[in-house]
Amino acid sequence: MNIIDGKQIAQKIIDELKLRPKPNKIFAAILVGDNSASKSFLKQKEKVAKELGIDFRIYDFQESAGGFTNDFLRKEIGKIALLKKVGGVIVQLPLPEQINKHYILNVIPREKDVDVLGERALGAFYVGRNQVLPPPVEVVKEILNDLRFKIYDLRIAMVGAGFLIGKPIAVWLMNQKIKEMTIFEKGGDLSSPSAGGLKNYDLIISGTGIAGLIKPEMLKEGAGIIDFGYSFDKNGKISGDFNISETENYKLKIENFGWYTPTPGGTGPILVVKIFENFYRLNENEPHT
């Protein structure tokens, strides 16, 4: 079984970006609240920015006792996004529960929406007119290109259709000339071939965030898995949606499976550098250093 080395692929992309003209713009990252996972993800982005020499600035909105209002945050983030010296904006998710993420994300101008999460950038993406693709879509493309797979030869199952991962990938896949694509909801029957389970598919793309949701015995021989899931299992260990450890529990040979992305170290590192690749693309026509 081939384990996809996301760190190696990410470094290859970083090395390619180093050869391109560097945008002379600020990459603004918005952090709201005190979420430890959000801070950890931003540190990963800071590390990549430092290697590329990008002016990456975190705008940290720490909540007071009363918390932030939607209008206050939208106004403040809008001010940052409209600065001429800012060439790209991301809002680190999740936001605090009382905040309407769509209301906040929609303030980001399409030409600065690196994550492609605001309504203007998303709308343009849905009709094939946006300048950049959502980073998760780029991750799928990168992995398949690295494996030299032709997407139109594959039967693909999308597990989960969430706002961040599943939906943009599903929309993109629908516009590709693939044999077949099926979207499975989190609670769907993934195991039964007669019910249209995962054994019928060559490629599984999952992003539910449910640790160990997909088990080895659910898959056909030679299947590939792109796992965007990131959560913690019952032992507190970081886990993806795919539970590779259960190959031993079910006495299955690991060689029976084609390939998969591990968690951590699979899709995550690629996702981070794809955000920066989008930042470069959005600023291609701006002065460079």
C-alpha cells in the first residue's frame, strides 16, 4: 500500500513557489477568540510564510467578557480586507458560536479571497469563472497528478458534503468527465455493496471529521483514500476519517489497499501550501519583489 507523503508534496510546491516572483503584498490572517486548534493551524501557515518570505500578519481579535458582535467583526475585517497593501485574506475557522461565519466571510473581496469561502468567490467558482480554486480542490488535483491518475477513469465516492471540504470538491468533480460520483452523508450506509457502499468505488474522498468512520473492510481492493478528516479518537490521538489501524483488527492485509493519505501528514501540509499558491495567483498582476 502506498502512503501519500503530504509533507514531501508540500515541500515540492514551496520550492516551485520560491522560483516565482514574490507578491509585494500583505497576507492577512484573522483569528477570532482563543481556539487552540486555530492557533496551531496558523502557526503552520506562519512557518510556510517565513520560508517563502511572505509578509504574513495575524490580526488577533481576543474576545472580551461580552464577546464580539457580528457587525463589529464584519466591519473590522472589512477594513483590513480593503487595505491596498493587503493582497489576500483568510479567516481562521471555526469562529465562536455566536458569530455567523458566512456574514463574516462574505465581506472579503473576491480578488483577495484566498480560501474561496466568501459568496462572491464561491459564486464565481460554481460557474467556473473564479481566478483560483478552493484549496481542498487543489489538494485533490495535486495528489491525483502526483500519482498520475486520470480522474475521468475513476468511480469516486465523496463522504460528507460540508461547506469547507465536501461541497467544493463535489462541485468541482461534477464538472469533470468522470465515470461516476456519489455523495454519502455522514450517517449513510458505507459498508454494504448492495446498498451502493464504498466497495463500488476506486477513490474515496472524505472530510467528515469523524474519527475512524471509514474502516478497511468497507473498501474494494486497490482503492485510494484522500482523507481530509481531522479529529481525535477515543484515546485522544489525532485521527482521520479512515482508520488504517484496523487492518490488523480485521486480519486484512494492508497490501490489499491501493493508497491513502495519513493523518497527520497527509492532506494537511498540502492544504496549507495551496493557500499560499492561491495568494501568488491572486497577485500575479501586482508589483513583485
